[in-house]
Amino acid sequence: HHCNQQDTYKFGFAGGIQGYEFDMYQAIYDLMVGKNPKHNFISKFSSYDDLCYYAQVADDPALSGKLTVCEHYNHSLPHYLEKIRGMSCSDIRIADVVFSTAHKSKGLEFDTVRLCDDFLTFLNNEDLDDTLPLDRMSEQDELNLLYVAVTRAKKQLIMSPTLVGLLRRAKISCVRCKSPGFTGNLPIERSSPITLCDASVMDSGLV
């Protein structure tokens, strides 16, 4: 969505763009279309199918996530990678949108944070069923990372579908909330100093 903005729109990457492995996305795409990938790791695989098999057997969620992105954008991927590089800036203080991993976001704060749905990956749909107690979640490290991510927001947190489901499981009250770009019934903690927003009703694309 943000790649369709005007050229003056600037992206920032917490910790620097080099840490987001865009060269690896390009290499995966090259392997998909039968080209020789220029990447030390990806070039070890003779085909895209071999790479997918490795990601599954190795249980590598980071690599699997990159494969999903490449498959989703397919032949549009090189265009978007070029746009992202061209619209990126080295100083996140002047960026219109800042992208960050949970790890890289430690110590940073933003007025608005949009949470991607790649936390709590050990949960499946059944785990969000009303009959299942929340105390089944034992992956403490991932929960700690989620805590770091949600506490980066100073004013507004746009929640992922998984987090929305967990809050509803915890019987968080819903209130009618209006804000630029959306109106809807949103789960919100009454004592919370920030607005908690369901990403499914958002169209502003804030991060």
C-alpha cells in the first residue's frame, strides 16, 4: 500500500535497511523464476521446491515468511523492492512510516503502531476458541516480544487479528471509537492510556 504513495513519501527502518534482508527476497524470487540467485544461502538450493522443502523440514518460520511474501507478490516483487529502496531514508526521525521488528523496536516509541500478525505463531484457530483457557500459552519468549511490540505505541495501537482474538478471550470491553480513517466497535481496555484498534476495520495503513 505505501509503495503506491508519491515519491516524497519516506520509509524508515529501525536499525537500518540492511538488516531487513531485501537481497534475500530478491534471491528467492530469482530462484522462483529459474535465475541464478546472488545470495550465499539461497544459491545452495537447486530449485525453489528444494528451498520450500528445506523451510518446512527445518521449521524455519523466518524463511517460511519470506517465501509467503514472495509467492504473494510474485512478479511484482522486484518492482516493490526497488520502490522500497528508493523511498527509504536513513534517519527514522524524518520518515513518514517506520518499519521495525519487535527486537529492533526496543527503546523506541511511536504515536501509532500497527502490529503485524506474525506474533504468537504457535497458536492456531482452535487455540482462540472460547472454551480454551489462555494459560495454555507457554512460549514465554514470544509473549515477551509481543509485550515489547505493543508497548511501543504512545497513542494508538492497531492490533493484529490474533491479538484481537486474545483480547476478546480475556473479556476486554468493547466501546464505540471514532478516529481519523475509521469508525467501529473496538476492543479497548478502559484503563488504557492508548486507543486499541482492530486492524480489520482500518484503511489508513498506519504502521
